[in-house]
Amino acid sequence: MDSPATTPLYARIARHYRGAIRTGALAPGDAMPSVRALTRLHRVSLSTALQACRSLEAEGLLEARPRSGYFVLRRRRAAIPPLDEPDLRHVPDAAQYVGIHDRVSRYVAMSERHPVRVDFAATYASPEAYPGADLQRAAMRALRRDPGLLVRPIAPNGDAGLRAALARRSLDAGMQLAPEQIVVTHGCIEALNVALRAVAQPGDTVAVESPTYYGLLQVLESLGLRALEIPTSPSTGLSVDALERALREPAGIKAVVVVPNLQNPLSCTMPDAAKERLVALCEQHALPLIEDDTYSAFHADDVPLRALKSFDRSGHVIHCASLRKTIAPGMRLGWMTGGRWQARIEMLKYAQSRANEALSQIAMAEFIGSSAHDRHLTRLRRALQHQREQMADAIAAHFPAGTRLSVPAGSMLLWVELPGQRSADAVFEAALAQGIRIAPGTLFSNSRRFDHFMRISCGTPFTSEADAGLRQLAAIVATG
């Protein structure tokens, strides 16, 4: 590196912000400090600050907007077409999910047999992205305050402090809940399991998104439920029109399960008008609407996404949420509120697994009730935005012509369509043999519509090893 004596002052300032842009501390679309702010921060003249900004602009890192200042430039991505919208002309057919558990089990077993160097299938951020130290300190404070915490019985529906903190946080998503309406669960998957048991019996038909999270498909199969796949847009989520048509058929839908915000695997978000219409449609048909809220905190900006529950006026929405993906993967914490099925949900949760252990709940309550929670989510969202853009850029640059991809406004998941109807299962097996793991589209539906899709995670930093892994993956796709 040049010494300070030989490097112009403006170049040193530019180097500082160039590094911030490359690490993601300043993400595409972020505002640079104003020129006047730069003069105060770095104690330089206006002309030096302006020269630093102009040099970054010349490098293609900043853009000047009239009367607004300088902003980090969104890189020009190599041409790649977006995903197609689903075909809504046909009412979907009901199909019993028999065999999905075997398919998922085979996928897991194969993954465990091969050492994985690059994991593009994980749905978590890197451990460093989570507030481990804050949670550890909160747990230690809880034990110091109450040394007998670990040897006393636990409140059946969850720690009162955590339920109160969750009720306050739920206001951000437009919900108005009393702490007594919240049941703490072992993650969102237990909440979905309890919700389905509360409203459906073996043999009943449940409407789901298509594609949808394979964990839900496993739950459906384990409960003996039939699934009706509803076409789902990669940009606007579940088609309310298609669901409305399906409700006119004699399929006898008993419930609807939907991820309205940053759906897995599509990462799409339903517009608020569609959410409100969906809630009204289910209320009109006296139909339980089960909302899976696992990823909504990963939205791209600081304006919270509205929950379906916020539109609920009759208690027909069961809201299920997770704290694992956004705060602590090592703490199996989720929660739910059951509307008109609240009493049955409380009974089923107690019968199924009893209460969650207390220490993690108390530590979580302290954390999400503090300002550290908001700072953590802001940092995590910025990191994911940077990683998402890097991953999308690399896919666009490396993958063969015909690949399709829509980049979501949030999330850590990308849904990629392979060119030429290439088998995602074959790509999965060939990539795994080279130490690269993906999630093939066959996991996300029991139809054959998504055999040439794959889900790619961008939850961890885009390192040189990740880039090399993506190049290898692209070569596998190219060779068919």
C-alpha cells in the first residue's frame, strides 16, 4: 500500500469508503455521507471531500443524484431473464403427499455421506451474523438473578416476559395481541404442526403454495393430510384468484397454509391488498388460514412487512413465527397465536411437547426487548442484501444462457430456473460429489413442475471459495 506521505488525502478517504462498499458496510442504494459530513468526519476541505466522491463515481462505485447527494451504485448485472409467472388457467389438482418424507430423507442421507465444502442449501446466516455474545450475557444475567431457574417447573404456554416482549414486537407487523394470546413453541415447524392438528383431520385437504417449503410437506404427510397446490407467483406470492377458483370445486379444502412475506423457496412477498383479500376470502368460507412468518424480518428496508394476522377481524388467522432464522439458530424458539382455535392449540401444544425450557426464553425476552435487537436486524438485513446481490451477479455472470432468476427485495434465498429443462436432481448429485450442496426443486412440490429448479442460499458471506463453488456449479449445469 502507498504510504500516507505519498497518497493524496482525497485518495485515502476514497480508499476508506471503497472498502466499506466492497465489504457491504455500504450496500447498493445506500446514501454516502454528504460532502459536508465528510468534511467534518475527516477534517478536510469541501474540495477534498468532493474529489474523493468524484473518484469513487469515476470507478463506478457511486452515483450522484441531483439535490440528494451521492449513493452507492447498484452494479449492472449481466443480462438474465426473470422467472415466469405461473399458469393460472387451470384449477389445480389435489394430490396426496405420499413419498415426500422418503425423498427428503434421501436428500439428507446423501448430504451426510459426502463432505460439503460449499453449502448453498443452508437457510441460516453465518454464526458471526447472530448476536451470540448478547444472548450469552442475557442468559448469565438471568441465572445470576434467579439461581433456581433451572430446577423449577416452567409456565405451560411460555415465559411471561417473552410473551410480553413478543406482543410488543408484533405491533410492528400490524398485530394487536395480548401476551396471553401467545404460545411459545419449539420453532415454527412445531407451531405449524400444532396449527394443522387443531383445524384438520387425517384425509382432509389443505391448500398450500406451489412450490412450498418441504418441511411443511413432511408435516402434511405425517398427519395424513392431502395437499392442494395453489399456483404461486415469484413476485406476488400465492394466487388468490386460483385459490378462489379452487374453493368452488368439491375438493373440500379444510385449511390454507401460506408464507405471505419472503416465502420459502421463492422469496416473494404478497402485496398488502392481496393479503387483505386472502384473509377476507378465508373468512367468507369460514376457512382456517395458517400464516408461516419465518423470514419477514429479512425484508430489504426498515419498514416492517404487515402480517396476514393484522387484517384478521374474526379470528380465522393462526399466526406461526420463528426466532431461529433471524436471531438464534441454536435456540429452538418460535411462537404462535391461535385466534378462535386458541384453547385447542394450547391443549395440543401441552399434549405434544409440554413447555419450552425457561433459560433460553428469558434470555430471548431480554434481547428482543432491547435496542440491540433492532441494531442486529439492521446489520443482518444489510449483510444479506449485499450477499444477495453478489450471489445474483455471479449466477448471471457464470451460468449458461437460458438460466432464469428473479432477485427478491429481501430474504437469503434465490430460486433459480435451470436452462433446457435440466434435471435439478442430477445437478444436485453431481455437485454433491464435488463437495457442493444445493436444494433441488423436487423437494418443494410433489408434482413434477419444479424438477428443473433449485434453491440457492446467500446467507453466508460471498467469499472466493463460494465464488469458485458457484463456478463449478455453473459448469455442471452447462454440461447437463
